[in-house]
Amino acid sequence: MTVPLVRQQRDRPRVRGLGMVGATGIGALLAVQARINGALGARMDDAVAAGLVSFFGGFVVLLVGSVVLPQARRGARNLVAELRRPGGLRWWQCLGGVCGGYLVFSQGMAATVLGVAMFTVAVVAGQVTSGLVVDRLGLGPAGPQRVTATRLLGAGLAVVAVVIAVSAKLRGTEGSWLVLLPALAGLGLGWQAAVNGRMKQAADSAVFAATVNFGVGMVALAVAFAVEVVLRGFPAFPAEVWLYTGGLLGIFVIGGSVALVRVTGVLVLSLGMIAGQLVGALVLDVFAPATGAGVPASTVVGVLLTLLAVGVAAMPDRAGRAARRLPR
């Protein structure tokens, strides 16, 4: 075994740990973005329009970056070459942004009926399930990863933790067939993380991969918005500038996730982002509450349990590592 390979294996737990911290930070940014986009959607009375505005703002900034930055321009050429290469990246692996657009669409369709708490639980359940399956099939850039007992336990703990975190808002909530919409959105988020990571790997540019993701999501939302305009008319746009900054935060969310998924795998990335969202939401509720209600103790317990779930799911696969070391 060569010295560089030994060093790489020794540094892998540290890199993976940093990836988990990064995923949690991305989740915290996502919580802030959700607060901003939620406020915009409430002011416009239109979640789809708010999502389209967010995607459009992020896409414009990323498009400028893709034109200006040499690495991003090379990324465009690399991606085209990879799509043309026999056995290379498939065109459908560039459509991860559709899942982000569908998540926004499902928010507009189901969040009000189900309640935010039930909606969140359904999304997380779908997301961790998808993370396990996607990692097992090796669809992400990290390659195939075994479904170990610790990964299953971590995924289950995450769902239980989110249920506990939102339990104060679940009381009196009745489910319906609409719960399938956020569950499917959660499944799509796992697949989105995997294909976006593949796309970044092929392009060798997180900026250009994020640009494609935003562009695809923007087009999907534009189609839904066009139908909505025909049915409901054009919404009014508020004047406050800060309501339009969600797309800028989305750049760091998408760009960071496509860069980290190769290190963490889809499941750990998803769990880290879920933990970050809960921590970020808790901090916002404490220091910048949207309502006068306090923070329930169940929310704090759920946040701590989610952090534990991330640590459990990220435990090294010692059995798989030992099997790979056996002589063939």
C-alpha cells in the first residue's frame, strides 16, 4: 500500500466529519432561506410564484458567474463532452432541479391542508428513505454504500426526531392522501443530491452544476406558474428588497451540497442538512420569532436527537471496510 493511499485512508474520517459539519451549515442556511421564501409566499399569497422568484434570482447570479469564471466556462465544456461521450453522463442526470421545483409546488398544494408539521415529517421520511436507496444503488458520486445497521438506525432516529421536534404542531392535524405529495418530494430530494453530485463531478465545477440545477428548477416552476396565472391571475409583488434574497442563499445551499455529497454520501448529507434546518429554525424562533409563541421543549429534544442521528448514520462501515481488505 503506497504512502499517499495510507494518508488518504487515515484522513478520510476527518474529511467526512468536516463534510457533516458543512452539511449542517447548509441546512441552517436552508432554514433562513425557507423563512424568507415563506414570508414572500405569504405576502404574495402564492408559494409557486415565490419559489419561481427565488430560483430566478439564484439562476441570474449563477449565470453571470458561469460566464465570468474560467472554471465555470470549462465546466460547461466538460459537461457537454461528458454527455456526448459513450457511457458518460446521461441527460436525465442533469434534471435534479425538477425535484426542487416540485418541492415548492407541493408546498403550495399540500402544506396549508396538511399543516407545516405534517408536511415536514413526510418530506423527511421520504428524504432519508431515498438517501438509503440512492446510496445503496451507487447513484451518487460517492459510489455504492452498504445499508448497515447504524445507517438504518440513524435514518430511523432522524424521522423520530423530526416527529418529536414538530409534535407540538402535530396535535389535531389530520393526514390525507395529500401526504403523498411531500413524501414524493422527499424521495426526489435524495435523487436530486445524487445526480447533482454526478453532474458536478462530470463538469468539475460546482458553480456550473448549480447553474444547471437552478435553470432546470426555474423552468419547471415557470410552467406551473403559467398554469396558475391562467387560473388565478397575476400575483402582486411586495416592495421589500429583503424578501427577494432567498435565491442568493440557495446558491450556497445547492453549490455546497453538490460539492459535499461526494464526501458524505447522500444519506449523511441529507441527515446533516435536516439537522441544520432544525437548528437554524430553532435559532430563528429564539432570536427572531415569526410569532409570539415560545419554543416548545419538544423542539429542543428533537433537534438534539437529530444531531445524534447524524452521528450514528455517519459511523464508519467497519465490516464493509474489512471485507474490502480481504485478498481476492
